[in-house]
Amino acid sequence: MNGELVSRLLEGGAKSGFGASAATAPGGRLVAWIRAGVGLVSLWMLRSRERRALARLDDRLLKDVGINPADAWEESRKPFWKS
């Protein structure tokens, strides 16, 4: 799939031809699944990035934001799919 088609599918609305009835249209379920999948992968990427950043903070910075170093270590070791 080219990038323009993917972005049109994910945007929805009049420009892509998917309106409010997209869920009942023949391709609507596929679009809903794609959107859900993209949302899930985005969430996983955000968690992974935040946990790597948390692991890089020193004790002084952790204290500034009110996080115990042990809690930060535990959180940073979680896999990306766990909340």
C-alpha cells in the first residue's frame, strides 16, 4: 500500500470517502481494524520510548519528579505491551 492510501484510510471523513457509516460499509470493519491496530502499535511505541527515557534518568532527576528509583527501575523493565 502506498503512504497516501494509508493516510486517507486512517483519516476517515469526506476526503477518504469514509463517513459516519464506515462501520456498516463492506470495508468499514477492515478500516476499523486497521485504525485499532495503528492505535495499539502507537501506544506500544510510546510506552517503550517513555520507559527507555525513564531508565536513563539519574536519582536526582527522579527525585525532582517524585519517583522512587526502585519504582522507576521496575517500570522501565516492563515489556511494552504491559500497562
